[in-house]
Amino acid sequence: MERTLEYIITNEFHNKTIEQFLKEQDFPHQAIVQLKKTSEGILRNGIWAYVNEKLCAGDTLRLHLVETVTENSIEPLYVPLNIVYEDEDLLVIDKPANMPIHPSMNHHEGTVANGLMYYFKEQGKNFTFRAINRLDRDTSGLSIVAKHLLSGGILSRQVSTKEIKRTYLAICRGKIPESGTIDAPIARMTDSTIERCVDLEKGEHAVTHYTRIAYDEEKNLSLVELKLETGRTHQIRVHLKHLGYPIIGDFLYNPDYTFCQRQALHSASLSFIHPITKKEMHFASPLPEDLKCIFPHI
């Protein structure tokens, strides 16, 4: 994958080094190293430049980021993908349920990663798969994938600084309170490699905010909107179970309640700052049909 960027240096960056400028544009260290290794990766006014050179107002800084190696651990396979947005730096995919994000021991094929490797191979482009917000196999909805090292590094930093805002919709058992916050640390179960639980002593800080959207008295089900303040593995599933309102169809945390054929959890919206253009990005995905039929009037 290749990406070329051009900047006209303003007075704000006059007399600062190229490296200082790049860091203030949120370039991660790994991307700066890659630019230094690339032939004509950094051009100042058309001339190859070192990162310790000082800039002048009015300079043109041209950056050429090249990744020549394709990730070979993921097999390119045709997988139908719903790409709702794509530009030179990232993709946003609306993932269906029952599709893993990445190959694993039990799922080597039919993943988002397989599909994207195929997608870019058909275009003759090198590609390394970089999922920014991973979703469980049975969770549907929006997921961001970075197309190169630079966007991947910046977006990953946004995840760690909580700048990527995520909203989920879930259907849970019982009548959950109208709104609230679940602040309960999460840890791995001692006898399981997959299952998580609330652990007040060993758990990692985890906070989920929730709002009840609707309640079906006959079915005794609530449709809930959830916003994550942290991003622990299985956070929503564990927190709702801990509160006493487990997600329906969740084979791991609610195995005795199979009203739905998969865990009723959907990544409904994403908001973030574009890693390169710095524009605000907003995406929304409606509740999929297999969940909407449970709450048909929403």
C-alpha cells in the first residue's frame, strides 16, 4: 500500500524540524522510521531531506509512505463485504453476524480479513490487515480497518485515548432501568481462555453507560443503547450479565436463553477524527433484520 501526503508549512511550524512537524501531525514513531527508510520518502521543496532539518514557512513537504510487503499469514479468499466507506487511509465495514473479524484456530476462512486480503489482491495492492475496533464473531455492525501503517498508528492511538466514540444496541432479558452506568472491573476467568467476569480485585477498569430504548412486557425484553468508556474483551456482555440483564442469544454468558440465534449485540454507530484529514467522521448502521424483528416498531 502506498500513500503520498503534501503539506505547505505555515508560520506555526517555521524553524521547527521535520521530525517535530511530523510528531505534531500525530505521526507514530514507526511511520517516521518507515519514511526515513523509503527512497524519497521525505522531500522538502522537491529535495530529499533529513528529519532533523528545520522548516521554513512556505516550504512544501512531500511524504511518500510505501509498504511493499503483503501480510502472508492470512489467505486471500472472496468474502462478500459491506464496505460503507473507503478512502486512501481507511475503510468502514458493516459486518454481519457470524463473520469473524480475523482468522483464528476455529475459523480460518470467511473472515473480514480474508475478504479484504482478496479485495486488495484483485487490485494488485500490498495490504496488511489492521482492524481498529474488533467485534466478536456474532456481533454485527460497524468496524474500522486502517489501510496503511500511518492511519493504523493514529487510529490505534485514538482508541487508547478514547477519542473513537462507539455506540452499541443490545437486546437483553428483563426490564433494565431507564439509564445508568456500570463501573465494574473485568478479568479473565481463571478456568477459561475465553470467558471474562467481573473481578473486583484483579479486574481491569471497565465502564459502560446504558439507556433503555424500549421494553416489551410480553417478551420481557429490553432494547438498550450502550456507550463504552473502555474497551475490554466482552465488556458489554459481561457488564449486562453482572447487572442481571444478560444479552439474549449469548451462548457464553446466557446459554439458557436462546430467544435469538446469536448474541443480540450490534455496533450501531462510530464517530472519530479522520487520521489524515482531521475531519469529523460519523457512521451509523440500523438494527439488522434478525434483531429488528424482535422490536419491529423501533
